[in-house]
Amino acid sequence: MILGPIALISGYFAVKRCKPTLCRNALIETLGSLIPLVVSYTAAFTILILSLLSGNTKWQMQVIPMVVLPVIVAWVFYAVSLSPISQKNLGQILTQCLPLVLVTTFLGMGDITSIALPLEIKSLTMSLLSPLSPLAVMTWWAIFALGALPGGVLIYLYERWAVKRSYQSWAICAGSDGEVTIPGWRKLWWWLLLSIAVLFGGSIIGVVLGK
């Protein structure tokens, strides 16, 4: 429901097209990474608009919700969801999953921003902003869900790399056998650099297309 048609398409491929376990588990891991991203990005953009409507134009109040909130939401979502099925406690999961959260969030944000930002800018001309209407929030949710399609492709490439190396988390939640295993900083440093580049590149593309 959160990802809309993206979840239906991914579910179809996971059940009908992805016969190998590698492909199916990578899709499951991708969906698990996209859920908190779409929710937090919608909430962050809503906070940003409310801040602008209230007359607060400080750049910190614009950057913090759009960058920090998705990371925090995804981090908490991972920890709360995975700790009950893991042999590690909540604190250990929080520490261990941070590099994974940064990589998947930045990869998703970069592509979502390149697609969604121009559409968001156009949506600001709607008469639903003052006062803020629930229909406006639903519109932004639909935009972010649409942007999750290209964002999901990059996350899928990462998840496929991870599953090949026996790392898995959301697949365990979905009923696969095994233990929650998450790569650490030493394994993910180059993915982190790549995801930061994707984030900056996607933001630049979004700003250019939105003009």
C-alpha cells in the first residue's frame, strides 16, 4: 500500500519471474529498503512546506528534513523490525545497520529526487497548500512512490550484490531461513561513496529539471 503499484510490480516479479532465490530475495530486500524511504520523504517534504508557509526560510530547515529525516526513519525502521528476529539486541542492530541504511537511503534519495523534485515544484502551484490539504500530501506521496521506481533499481543492484555474499535482512522477515546478516563499514565503504555521488547527482538533476 505504501509503495502503490511499485510493490505490485515487484511482487509479481518476485513470485512469477524471479525463480532463482537470489533474484527473489534481492527484490524483497529492495522493497524493505524503499518503504521507510517513501514514508519519510513524504513526511519530510510536508514538514518543509509547512516551514515555508510559516515564513521560515532558513536553509537549515530546508536541508535537515529532506536529508536527515529519511536516514533517521530508515535507521529506526530497520532496528525495530530486525531486532525481534535477530540474535542481537536493539543497540547492536542500530550500530550494525547504520552503513546499510546510509547506502540504501542515499541511493534511493538520489534517484527519487531526480524524478520527484520537478513534479514537487509544479505541485506547489496548487491551491491546496494554504491551508495544507490532505490531497496535497497524497499527491506528494504518489510522486515519491513514482520516483521509487528508478530509486529501486539502484537499491536492487546493491541488494543483489549483498545477497550474493549471503547478506540478508528483510528476506528473513519474509520467512526465509537463516540469520540476519548485515555488511559492515569495511564492506560498504565504496558503496557509501557511490551512494553519496548518486545523491548529489540526483539532486542536481532534479533542480535543473525543475527550473
